Amino acid sequence: MKGLFLGAGASVECGMPLVWSFTSILSKNILSRLDIKLFNFHGDEAIKKRFASVFQSDTMHYEEMVKHLENWKLEAKTPKEAQIVGGLIRQVTECIQLLLLELQEKCLPRMKVRFENYFGLQALLEQQGRIEIFSLNHDLIIEELCAYYDLGLKDGFYANREHGYKNLGEFRLITSEELSEQKLDFYEGNEKGVNLLKLHGSFDIFAIEDKKTYLKSVGNEGFGSFVSAIRNIESKSLDVCQKMQTRGVNELFVNDSSGELQFLRRSLLSGGHKFKGKFEQIAPVALFDAFKGRINNVQELVVIGYGFGDEHVNEVMLKWLSNPNNQLTISNPYCDEIPDILKDHQAQVQIVKKGLTDYLLSIDPSKDTSERKAQRELIKYLETLSPDEITGLLKRAAPL
């Protein structure tokens, strides 16, 4: 059975940024907000200056920037300094989530155009009955894609459970006890559907009740509904915060269905100490533990958009490759050689020069059309143009 492993590059064709592009966006946003109340430096100008220097760097991407802050906290000379830097880490993580959500919303028109060419996921499901998808991405592209093609999707969380947050939307949920016992809800055996396991948290996963329960927001199956459901929750939290004249960091203040104030803690993971126990993380470690087990359901793992930069992920892949019958395919139009980390298993590794769109098209080319091909060529051309060139093109195309 084939499985898919998705990194940031798998989402770029739908409009989400690659790491360096997002680093530029994040840095500009943070540096422009140093003198408002978004970041609390507790009046320490030295900490503020050093913090600013991190986001002025042109040699670190955003994950490395967060890692730098984490190391700073670990090496802090005083408890007060560690406390301040710890707060800054949480504030930066919140900025990352909010900026990525905003970018996801802007991507929706482009996603819809791309989805017309992603029928290969449906074909793969027909071929093998079940698909395991492991993702490092925080976005909701796979959730939206499965809804677009009406494909069954399970993500480990349980549907149709009482949760007390109907006023905010619909949710699947799972308890910390179920997570620790690896009692996750996935398609098994001869059941048909897509299993999605998100390893680094997501826009739509929240912890409640002191991390005893986790909620995962669900759309109404209409296109864009998974994304709009998160914006709805964020907006309702903003209303509560404005009424209270206070806010939390990296958590949402909301009223539940009975009107009681509750706190939804965001789950996005960033930085260089994931799953090492040195920093509190909201994304359940049990989801990564599930990856260690569920990867063994797959005999061929197709890796799309991942640069093999996460040590904890690579360790799992290398252990999986210790079975000589397993095959790993790197689907990347820019990859010319097998990464060093995989050289000991190079007989089991192949490179296919395709991004997500071309890979899914290769699964079932029979449904492709000349109109779709022409549309893709047009998109490819437009992506080479600057914003000013696109504006000029639109002006020339406009009727007199």
C-alpha cells in the first residue's frame, strides 16, 4: 500500500508559502510591531534589542528563529530572563499560526483551481481502498480536498460526541486517555477512506480542560468550510476578549454552549525542540507515536515537499527503511540526488521530479483534459510574473 508524507512543499502549489518566503512575511510583521503591546519585554531594552536581532537575521528561517529563542530561554542567566523569553516564544508561535491562517484564507481561490487537477487522490483510494497520509503541515488543504471529492476522512478524532461547544461549530474530539492508549479513530482493515495524521499540530486542533480533551474543528463539507470554521472561532474569541478587555497568548477565550468562559489552546508546533520534553507543547505527543506505528501499514511512502530536516521524523523513516521490502519515493521537481540521511538505503529510494499536482495526475492521467493542461500552463506562466507584471497584464486585457 502507498502512503503519502507531506511537507511544506506539498502545499506551495495551492498558494501556501515555502519556509523562506514565510520567514520574510513573519519577520516583517514582528519587526513592525515591536513597540505595541503584542510582545511583552517587561521593560527590558536589552531583551527587546536581542529579540529584534533574531528577526533581522537573513541566515535563519522561522523555525530556526524559534529554536534560537528556545535555546536563549534554556541558557538564560536568571529566572526572570527565562520567563520573559518563554512568553516571547508563545507570542511568536501565536503570530505564526495567525499569519498562516490568513494566508490559507487568501489561498482558497487558488486551491479550488488546483483541486480540479487532484482527482488522482480519488483514483488512488479506488486502487487500494485506504490511504495513509502523514503531514507536517498546519494547513487544511487535505481536509478541504477530501471534502471537495467527497472522500471519507478520519484523523484520529471521534465524530458524533457531545462536546458542549455547538455554539462555536462542529468538532471531533478525543481524550488524553485515549491518546495515551493509542485508541485513535482511523479506517482499518477493509474499510475505505483517507487516514490523515498531522504531526506538528494544526489550525483546527485545540486542547481544552487542561489538555484532558482535544477538539478538532470540522467544516460542513462545502468548499472552504474547514477554513471558515476556524475563522469563525477566532472571531468569536475576539468578541469575548474585547468585552473582557483582556486576552490570552496562544489560546482563545470563548463561551461554551452554556455561556461559561472556556479556553481553547492552539496546537501549532514550531522550533527545534519538538517532542523532546524541554518545552510545553499542546500538539499531542501521542499523534507522533501513532505515526511511528502507522507508517508500518505502508510499503511505499511517497514523500512530497519535505526536505528531511526534522531529526525526529528522519529517525522514524530510517527505522521503517530497515525493512528491505519498503520503498521510499521522493516526489520533488527540484531534487537531484538522494539526501545524505538516506544514502545507506539508496537501493530502496527513488526520485521522481514531480510536485503534488503532477504526482496526483500521474496516478490517473486518463481524466486529464486539454482544457486542464492549458489552464495549468497558464498558471505556471503567471507564477513567473511579478505583481506589477500581472497588474499590467490585467490592464491590457480589460475591455476599453
